[in-house]
Amino acid sequence: MEYFWYRAQATRAELNLTECGYQPCTVLDHYRYQAGQAYVFHHVLSGSGAVTIDGKRRAYHAGEWFFFKRGQLVDYGPDAATPWTYAWVAAAGSLVDEHFATLTQAALAALPEAKAEQCGRALTAVAAACRPDNGRELARLAALTTFLDVLSAAVALPPQPPVPALQQQRIDDTLAFLHTHYQEPLTVAGLAERVNVSRGYLTKQFKAALHVSPQQYLQRLRLARATQLLETTTMPVQAVAAACGYPDPLYFSTQFKRVYRRSPRAYRRGHREGGGVG
């Protein structure tokens, strides 16, 4: 199978297939970003690689699975000697949140071989439904539903109560605002006032839905944007800091190094030399 990447906009509250793809990787296929999709599941088909999620690194090999979800800082790439090939699918909506809110990397990585292969076949069916020559939306949703059902049964997760629609709307509105105003001086109190709730209530909603506080999410968003500017521009570090909402460049450098284990200058130098951040 050759590389392909299917993408679609989330248009339903309950269930959406937002991405699906297949990629035989080279050493150049190394990715670093803050996840914007609700849940992204990867199945390593061959080779090996490493994944760092929120600062925690783990190696993965053929047959294994990993996932990440919205708000997490992810950094992943292939092993230089045996670069991996993987397939992936991204899903969003209240049904996905309901069934996978308690999923952990350890539970997914510990799938027995037979169940991992069964989930892999279900993902392959999703990929087949997403090929360019298949324009049937219902077929894609049916394949996604089957995959999620198989995966949920394989990891034996108890279903979680769905997030009320109004609560989810507040979270979505706040996330949209953060993604377009992260460079401004924001406070949790101000964010809460925008959606007519208290500071404590908004923090509680964030932690329940995203497992991070609004401050933590904003910090991750700003730092992820900073890596993009360091990689793609020649802006001075002080200017990068200001563009990402950090008026104090020293504080920015301290926070950046805490997450990426390098100073902003060292990160930029390593990227230009092809060294990555791992």
C-alpha cells in the first residue's frame, strides 16, 4: 500500500472521522506538534520508532499501538536503522470521549497479539473506506464505528458518561478562542467570563475533558507555536517569545527548556542540523 492521507472536517457532535492514513516512513518523517484532533490511534505495521507524549518517551515496534489526544504535546519519528511504517485514524465526538476517556498508553501497548491484529484489520477497513476512489461517507462512518467498537472491546474500558452538550460547547468555544488569541495576555478568569462560568468551574471542566487545566493547555499551545517559529523563521528568540504570548524572554526560555529539554536557541540549531528534539 502506498502513502495516503485522508482528512475531513468534524461536522457531527457524536462521531466524526477526521483523519486516516498509511505511511512508510523515512528518517525525515519526524513530527512535533500539539495534537488538535480528539483521539489519534496509530498501529505500527513494521519497523520501529519512538514517541514522546508530554515529555514521556517510549519506543514502539511492529504490531504495537499508541495514541494521543487533543492538547497533548507529541514528538514521534522512526528508528534510523529500521524506520517504521504505520497506519493511523483520528476520531472526534461525544461517543469517542464516552468510550476512550480513561484509555492509557499502557493499556493500549499491552494488547495481546491476537487482539492487536484484530484491531489492525478493523483499521485497515477504515483506510480502505477512505481511499480516494471510495466517496461513500456512510461506508467510512460504518468502518470507523466498527474499529472503535473492536478497539473498545479489546482494551475492555468501561464507558464514561457523555459530556453534556452545553459543557462541551463551552470547552470548544474556549479552545477556539485560545488558538486564535494565545499571543495575548490571557487569564483563566477572563476565559471563564467569556463563557459565563466561574474560574473554578471552567478549570474543572477542562480537567475532566482534557486532563489539563486551562493554564497548562495555553502553555502547551504557546510552546508548540514557538517550536514552529523556531523551525521555520529566523526571528530572534525574544521576538518568538513575544509572538507566542511571553513578554519575558527569560521566562519563555525557562519554560521551553523544561518541556523540550533544550533552550530555544539549541532547539533551533538542532532542527537545522537535523537532530530533532529526542
